[in-house]
Amino acid sequence: MLSIRNLNVKYGEIHALHDISVEVGQGRVVAVVGANGAGKTTLMTTLAGLLSPASGEILFEGKALPKEAYKILGCGICLVPERRRLYANLTVRENLLMGAYLRKDKAGIAADLERMYDLFPIMRERVKQYAGTLSGGEQQMVAIARGLMSRPKILLLDEPSLGLAPIMVQTMFKAIKDINAEGVTVLLAEQNAFQALDMADEAFVLETGHVLVAGTGKELLDNPLVQKAYLGVKH
Amino acid sequence: MSQYFSGILSLGLIYVIATVGLAIFTGFTGLFSLGHAAFFAIGAYTAAILTYFYGVNFYLALLAAAAASGLVGLLIGYPTLKAKLRTDYFAIATLGFGEATRVLLENLPITQGARGLPGIANYTSLPVILAVAAVVIWIAWNFTHSRHGRAAIAIREDFVAAEMMGVNIFLGRLRSLIFSAACGGIAGGLFAHYFCFIQPSMFTSYMSTQFTAAVVAGGMGSISGPVMAALIFISVPEILRIANIWRLVAYGLLLVLIMIFRPQGLMGYREISFAFVKNFLGRLGKGGKA
């Protein structure tokens, strides 16, 4: 569905991603794990069109992505960015409606709003609250729901567990499973390696811009290298 | 109604029209314009020249003023917004645009340079101003409550996140700028036919600053806030006219006080509404008891 081939991304002189090649299959959950500065966010923002690659290609359903970032969503790729980036002075409902900005089907949008409130019931109580006044966990729910409102084919989640209480992290991972069960492909970047690998069909480890190892989530969980570096398992 | 009072109200409402226009641009897409007096001046001169030299119908001249300013807004906005100038650089570009327009008006034959245009017919009356202000506020209100308005707010709040949601930032900002310029143009046309005399030195950066100050003090992202602020800013110096030169000090003080006690502006991001008034009175009541 999404093929990344020999992708190189640079910030000026700094080479942030080296020859990344990854395939994300339809309906899968693919996890990208790695430490701070490994290039996870760079990869995600490049896929969302906010950075342009130095070389290599990104194909989505066999076609190259458009150059303009605002056209990416129309293709069915939606990024839920790191640190959420909600519109703080819009209400929860308005934030969700912004997610459906490109859609014209009013009935469908109304139905999807209800679906989102079912997915994250706490949001129903916060509908009229300004997004900036919500807790971190609630904001993350709104950010994911805002992304889903665009009816994406693939959802790119950048650090959805960042800064959340452990109980919220559980809720978040469960929600991601539910979303995937409804047919949305998920590409998940996480520092929280154990849980990400546990739920992922496939995964790869990024280290300083290189793909270190790739495999199924289970394989990586059992990989001694990964265990030592990211899961804190001592041998 | 005394003529003095209706005079202040007329001038205040003309400023309201221009300020609401600017509110749609600065308040809703987050870019500062420090040259909006130029759109006002272009509108004033377009309308005045049309009625004065060519005997065009006043209302047509007003529409032409809006169109001319809107077109200039497009010409200025296209390169600056396409280049994605950051807010501060964009503000400097508009400052330059404002000054350039004034210098141009001082040197063109048709504008009669610094002498200005005297003897413009007095077509602008309070009912006309009221009607135009009502229409402009109505359009602005509908815009802010539409899908496009929400997109404009999203651009102000976080333009990266807006882009990710499929908003074309360039078009969104350009659309707002053209509307805002057209409002300035209409206000200028009304102004010219209200004072019956215009000259380039009326449209300095001081005027641009007044518009921007009204938007910021009224609340970025509100329509009713800037409307109130524009009326207050016009009437306060008038009421304080007895204090002579000190009135400008009081005006400055008022701005400083707003920035200290209401940094988000009079209305912040909200609009005045029945619920808002009730809430406000409720809080006042509680404050009184405590």
C-alpha cells in the first residue's frame, strides 16, 4: 500500500534518514521504534509532505505523492503529529470538524462524529470545551479522532503515548487496535518500544537514520539486540 | 441626535468597516498587516476620482473602490503569501506597501499630489454607513462560522496542522486578504464622501496602526471585539478633546492598560452573545459579594 524506497532526507548538511526502504501492507500495523533523534519524526513528517526527500521515492497505492503538503490528506494519508498540534482555541467538536475539512457529505460527517464519541467516550463530555483546556491524554484522543474524521486509508501516528499517564497509554493502544480492526492501516512511531512491538504486525528499528533491524513485531521482541537497546532486558 | 454625536458615530462606523476587514485577515489567519491604510486610501481615491472627475454614481463608485482595493490586495498578497513570508517579515512588507502607496498618491497627476482632492460631493450619510457596516459585519460573521472561517482559524492556531488537514494555506490567506482589502476600500470610499476632502497625508502608518490596534485590543479571532474597540478608539480621543494634547496620552494609556489587563483583547477569541453577557454579569455579581 505504502512503499518507501531508498529514502534520504537531509536538514541542510545533516543527513537524517539514510536509504530507508519500508513496505506497509494494506490493513497492517507497522511500528517504527527507536531512540530520540533516530529519525522517527523525520520519517513521519516526510510521509505527510511537510519535508521533501533529498532522494528516493514514496509510492502510495502505486502512485507518487503530490508535492504540496495540503494535498497529501486527499490521497488518504493522515498524520497525527507528535505533540498533537490541536487548534487550542477551537472546541473539541470544531477540531474534529477540521479533520473533515475536505469532506462534503454532511450526513457522513455527523455519523463519524458519533463514531468518534463512541471510540473515546470521554470526548462526548468535552465537546464544547476548548481543546487547549484538555489534559494531555484527552488531547491525544482528540488528535487521533481529528485524523480519523478525514477517513484516511492509512493513519500515521507519531508518538501517541508521549507524555501520557500509564493508564492512558493502555487506552491509547487499545484504541489503535480498534481503529486497525476497522480496516485502517497504521504506521506507528513509538519510543514505548515494548507495547508498540507487541501490537505490531511488522516493525523496524531506526537508529541514527538507518534501519537497524526489521521483522515481525514478535521477532523484534525476541531479538537480543532490540531487547538490550530498547526493552531494557538484561542478558 | 446632535450633529457632533452623529459625526463621531459616522467616523467610528467607517473605522469599524475597515477594522472588521482587518480582523478577518489578522485576527483569523494570524498575519499582521501594518499597511492597511493603503487599501483605505486606494478606496478613497478610486471612489472620489470616479464621482469627482467622471460623475459616476456614488454606489457604483463604492463598489469600484472595493474592487480596486481587493485587486491591489491580490497583487500584494500573491507574491508575499506565495513566498510564505513569516509573520514579522510579512508585516514589514505591508509597512513598505503602505508607505509606497502614500508616496505614489503624492506624485500621481490624477490624485493632484499633496494638494489632495477638495470639493468631493457629500454623499455619505449615517444611514448609508450603517447599512454598509451591517452588510460587512454580516458577511464577516457568516465567513467566520463557515468551513472556510474554521480553516482560517486553523491556519492561525497551527498552520502546519492546518496544512495536514488539507487546508491550502496560501489560498486561505489570500482569500482573507482580498476580503479585508475590499472592506478597507469601501470604508475609504465612504470616508472620502463624508469629509469631502482627501489628501495623501491622511493615510499614514498612524492610520494603519489604529486599525491593527483595534483588532488586537478587540481580540484576535473575534468580530464583535474589534467592532467595540474601533468605536472606543474613535470616540475616546473625541470625548477627551477638552484635554487637548493630553488626549493622545490617554489613548496610549488605554492601549497599555488593555495589553496589561486583557492581553487576549477585550473579547479574546470569543464573540459577544446572550450567554456571554449572562456569564459576565454573573461573574460581576459574584465578584461584588466576595
